[in-house]
Amino acid sequence: KPHSAGRPFASASQSTPEPALTPASAPTTVLHWNSNRRRLASRQSTSALPDSSSAKRVWRAHIQAYERSQPSKSISSTKLARCARSVGTKWPGVASPYAPIVFTYATFVNAEQWLLGLSAALHGWPVALAGFGRENFQWWKPGTKLPGTVRAAELLGKLAPNRTIMFGDGGDTVIANPFTSTTRAVLAELHNTPRVLISSECNSWPVCYRDMYTEDIESVACSARSATCYPNSGAFIGRPGPMVQFLRGLQRMTPWSEREARERNMSVAEIANDQAGMHRLFINRSAEPFVQSVDALSAFFLNLFPCTGPSKEERLHSRSRFDPYRMCHEREYEPLPDIHVLKDGLEFVNSEGTIQRPVLVHANGLHYRMTSNRTRTPFSYLIRSLRAQRAKLLEYPILLIDSAFDGTCSVSKLGDVLARSREMLNDTFWRTHGRTVWVRGQEPT
């Protein structure tokens, strides 16, 4: 989700790169980019690497990440059986009786403040992280993660077939509340029906889809009572079967090339953008074998993107690269003043004036609205609580799926994942030779 003005914010898994460092003492390495096969190769022998064993391990892993890129084929029964044996009872997703699996796809997480992982650990909910250490993707093409996300969701469904799966963007979401009677009722309904509940927002993006929704009776009725009626692909929840069907639908509805976009009368802004696929999948929901509904009252999900009210289409940015991107709003919406801090979480007064305690909150790319160090936000208390209990939370086990470091399936401590993220950014050799290329996932210059 873009910033509404100025330079767009990158997600936590897409940190802004530092200028490349080339100290004279560094070993000479030739990196070349094969644009057809999209992989990184190194012509340097490992003997020329620094003596640091961690640097060698990190560098090898990142080259392997390019060689293997993002796996997309369904996991074989042999690998699944091996995965089940390796997970055993070490991961609470298998043993825990009730809470949904908190699931995300992120190639990199914030080593100091991965709010989704830390807050899920605080509540004792199972966490599954897919794609860690894999090739990154640009924030304006978030649909690139869909093949790996589908594969990971299939694996979760086979490991824990009776659990609901709650997906949240990896870099700007947080578990804000424990379950209440309202959210437990939502979970129970999802557990017994082929329904996927999708988070809602006030903003139509990456182009203005207003005309598409004027013929949708349910959406028209929603807009009469709520400011947040557009579906948002940053958070959704459902049983494994409907969830996999939903993710495959997003893949199917998302264009992957300029030619495909032209043939389907779509904008280039929609290429590889799962939010574009989200709008089209929802509008055509009657043709799908599962049920889709938007959480317009923010009973389970809360998005923080603000809207200025009825408007014409707005450009994202003055830069020509982002010229095709547009957004539009139907009603004025500013959620932050309506969020109130409680001892055990937050409450939110929605557009209808009813009090809700949403489980997951999403900053929609506007990270500062959740984590600003300059001003207090409604989440400051929650963040302080996470910091106070950090040492304990770092021992929490999480499931890694298709990690570039640990293979198809493994269980790791949260602290080890954060340490590895920190290692990737702080290692001198890695920062000098790999960070700009790998973290950004772009062609080196």
C-alpha cells in the first residue's frame, strides 16, 4: 500500500538500501544478472570470502536463494511426511487447540521490531513464516509472493487441516487484541463454512475501481453505512481449503505481464499486484466455490489507511514510474482518533459508532501510523509491552516454510530468525557485496 503523498513507503521486508560500499580491502567479486533466468551468480570461490564463518554461510545462502528462487510446485508427499516428522510437537500449530495459525510470506523481517511475530508469540498463537531469505520483490508488485504463499498454505492445510489460517502482511501488521466473544463467534462461523473473511479499507487501489462496484448490490449497501467497503489483500482468514482456493483465485485474477494486462483490458499498474486481483476476485465472487465477505465493520481486522472523502481519482506520485497508479475514496475516514488503549489491547469505534476489538491491525504500508518514534500512537503501549517481554518472546517457536536457509520445513526460535535478519544487514561482507542487490531484488547497476 503506498504512502498517500511524497515518497512511497517500502514494506519491512523491503528495507531502503544503503549506498554500496567498496573498500579497497574487500575481495574482488564479479556479480552479473541474467535477466532471463532472474538469478544471481558469483564468480568468486568461497576461499576468497572473509574468514567469518557466518559471512560465508550467509553469502552462500543468498546465492542459493537466487539459484532456487521462489518454489511454487505443490510439496510432494515425501517432503510433507518429512516435514511432519521434523515439526512434531515442537510447533504449537499442531498441538494448540483453538487459535488460528498466524501466517505470512516475508523474505525479510524487521530484526528489532517484527510486530506480527512478537505479538503472536505474546498471545501464544502459532506462527508460520514462508519465504524467509528468498529473493525479494518490489513493493509495487506484491503479487510476486503469491506462488510461494499458495504452496505454503497447502502445506499448512496438510499439517493442521482443522485449523483456520489468518494471513497478514509481514511488515506492517500486529495482533492487537485477544479473542473476545465477537471474534470467537467469527472464528466458529469460519470453521464451519467455506468462507474467507477479508479485511476492509476506504481506499480503492492500485486503480480506481469505483465503477466496478456500482453494480454490486452488497457493496452499494455497505457504502451507505461504512467508510471501509473495499476489500484489502493485506489480511484475511479462513479454513485451509477455502484459503488455498482464495489464494489461487488471486493468482488467476492478477495479470502477470503487459500483454496479459492489455488482453484483459487492465492497467499496467495492476501487473503482479495482488490487490488488483483482490478487487476482481471479489467482484466475481459468485463464480467461486467458496464464499467471500468483507469485514466492513472492522470486527476482526482494522486497516489504518486514511481517506479524504469523495474525490476524483488521485495520482500516487509525480514520478513517471508511478503514473498509471490511481486511488479514489468514497467517504472521509481517519481511524486513529477512534482507537483507544485498554489494559489488554485496543478498542475501535467504527463508522457505525459501534465498539470493536479487532484481532489484527494493518498499517497499509504507512508504518509511521503504527510505529512512529516522533509521536505517540495508539500502539505505543503495545510496542512497549512487547519490548518489556522481548527476552521471553524470543524463545517462541515458529514454523519456517521454504526458507532459503532451512529448506522446505523447519521449526526455529523467533530470536534466531531475528538474529539472522540482523546478521544479513550487519555483516560487513554481506552489506558490501550483497545487500543492495538481494534485499531490493532489483538489477544491480
